[in-house]
Amino acid sequence: MGALSPVAHGGSHAVGPAGAWLLPALVVVVPAVAYLAGVRALHAAGRGWSTGRTASFLGGLALVAAALSPAMAAVAAGARGHMVQHLLLGMYAPIALVLGAPLTLLLAASPVEFRRPIAAILRSRPLHLLSHVAAAAVLSVGGSYLLYLTPLYALSTRSEAVHHLLHVHFLLAGYVFAWAVAGPDPAPRRPGMGVRVAAVIVAGGAHGFLAKLLYARAPALPPASGHDAGDLELAAQWMYYGGHVADLLLITALFAAWYRRSGRRLGTASASSAGGVRG
């Protein structure tokens, strides 16, 4: 997750203003058009779709675009800017995207012949193993440990390919973790509330420990980063507090979904009891 600026990459990847905005624009426009097309298809069929979910998904795309924008790249040569990218791509944008329920929309708006292969993929064992909340937590937090405790960070500042691959990893790993914990989309054999809450607590603790380690050992970590100690300490603080806020948002989404499900069940049970009494 190194910077996109010419300074961070030795000046070999400089692009014009129009080219610099191309990737963020594509990241927003292509998925947004596809998502809105699905919403329109549902409306054409006389079926509704939550405005809140649409706003959440589009907001998530906007966060991804902000993380990849030239404005962010201009400050991401420093450790603080890099950490903001990490938080946006790996934690905040995934939560917003997941709450948009894109898979549910895809299944609802697609013809039957397209739903069957999607359902088969969702039931596949590899996806079940990958999307288990424990595996998703390891992928999400483990990627941060690998980046900040090895020379991978320094490599990402020299190689644009590694830099972009890290962005993709953090976004996808964060998405799978948020999906496994609190996603409204169907997930294969999702574990119970206790396991998911524990996964968020453990992952949050591991993320916070890494932030404290980076703070205590600045500028030795990340290896060969070239950042000064003060910048690294501020970045570690962003990582620590920003990560905890993201964890609180994820826990809130989890309990909100649980409350909605429980409320419906309690409402149905109360109505049945009242009907039995009146009868």
C-alpha cells in the first residue's frame, strides 16, 4: 500500500492529471452502473430495493475512490497518508460495500439460469473455507502484519505492481471479513453470533497490537521504509484509533442485523400469543 506519487516510486510512474483520475473513476463508475442497473431491473419487475443499501454501496465505492485518488496519493508518500489508505481500503470501504448487499441484488435481479451457478459457488467448499470468519480475519489482519513487519512495505514503494496488488488484497480481504461477520448477503454456513463477535474482538486486538508495535519501534518498522520516527508514530496512532472505530462499526452492524431478525421473531411470537389469548 505504498504511495502512487512520483516521489514514492522514484519518479518512474508519473502520470498526467487525467490519467491519475482514471483508476478512481473506473472503480466508482463501473460497479455503480452495474449496481444501479440491478436496482432498476428490480423496480421494472415491480420489486423494491432499500435506498439505504444503495447509499451504503455507493458510499463504499466513494471511499475506495478517495483512497486511490491523486489527492490521497499526494500525501500517501508519508506514513500517515499510507495508513489512511490502509484504513479506507481495508476496513471502512468494505463495511459500507458489504452493507449494500450486492450479492443479494445480483441474485434478485438475475435470470434463473444465472442464479444456479452463483448458488453453486456459494455452496462450494473452497468458498466456505475462505469465507469462514476465522480464515477471513487471518487474511485481513495477517496481511497487515506481513506488510509492516517485512520488507514488503519497502518493495511496494518501488514496484507499482506490488503496490496495486496490496490495494486489491486489503480491499478483498476486508470485504470478506466484513461479509463473514455482518454481511446481509447469504454466506455459506456462517457461524453463530458468539463466534463472530469473538472474531472481531481478536482481530481488533491483533490490529491494535500491531499499531502499538509500530509506534514503539518507529522508525525500525516497517523495515527500510525511509519514514521518520514522528511520521511513523502518528501513522501508528491513526492505525490504532481508526481500527477500533472500524471494529465498533462492524460490531454495530452485526448487532443491528441480529436485532432486526430477533425483533421480527418476537413480533411474530407476540402476535401469535395475542391471537391465542383472544381465541
